[in-house]
Amino acid sequence: MAGRKGVVQISEIANSVLDPVLARRAGINTTLLGMWDDIVGPDFAECTRPEKIKWPRRASQDDGFQPGTLTIACEGARAVFLAHTQDQLIQRLNSMFGFPAIDRVTIIQKPVSDRNRHAKKAPELRPDDKKRLADMVSDIDDPKLREALTRLGSGVLGGTKGRR
């Protein structure tokens, strides 16, 4: 998209729309969501999600800033292990914010991701479909792109059984 200053990325537009809504509803922003995997690390990336940040009420505008409490959803027994890393987690969060924004973490146990639970395995292709798909992607130099297109093609061609 072109704007006054030239090209604007769609993520900037989305962030400008989503950040006020997330801030009002949950006290979080898209930066925190986008960096979450890096903040919690690989041990907790798949089983946790930031839920909300609760900021203390200020009696007046003259009151100084007080850090908030981040509520994290965590799956099952992983919550116990996450609790042991709270100090590190608070340090990483405050590094991301650039100031001491969080002083406490509350962990609630609940399901977080269903990404892998409902993933269906691509159906086995017939030999002629496999060959046709291999021919289609044979000219693609990038191996990751070729692999992704092969997975996509397998899903498309495998999903057409019974419609021929």
C-alpha cells in the first residue's frame, strides 16, 4: 500500500488497528504477541500464551507509574515449570518493553494451542498424482519452497478423491 511517506507494510496497518483494541481489552500489544516465543523460549513457546496485563489503578494523574501483572495461560503441568522461571521471564519482558513494566506474573492453567492436535495427515497420493506433482515443482530451485509447495499440492490433489 502506498501512503504519504511511500510504501506501508500491511503489518503496520494491522498493528495500528489491533494495538488499541488489545491494549484496551487486555493491556497487551502486537509486539508482545509477536515476540512471545523469544521471550518464553522454546520450552514454553507452544504451551503458553499471554492473556492480559493488569495495570494498578491510579488515584490521580499525579501518581507515578506502577508495574503491572501479566497473566499467562499455560497448559497442564508445564505451569509448575513456568512458575520456576518467573524471575527470568519478568526480566525478559521488561527488556522487551524497555522499562520495568511488569513486576508479577500470574499463571492460569488452560488449553493454549490446538495447532498440532487437529492437524490431519495428508492423504497418500496415487503414483500418477505423485509424478504429476513432482513434475510441477521440479523447476523450483529453493528446497524449502519446493517442499512447501509439494505439501500444498499433496493436500489439494489428495483432497480431490471421489470428485473425479
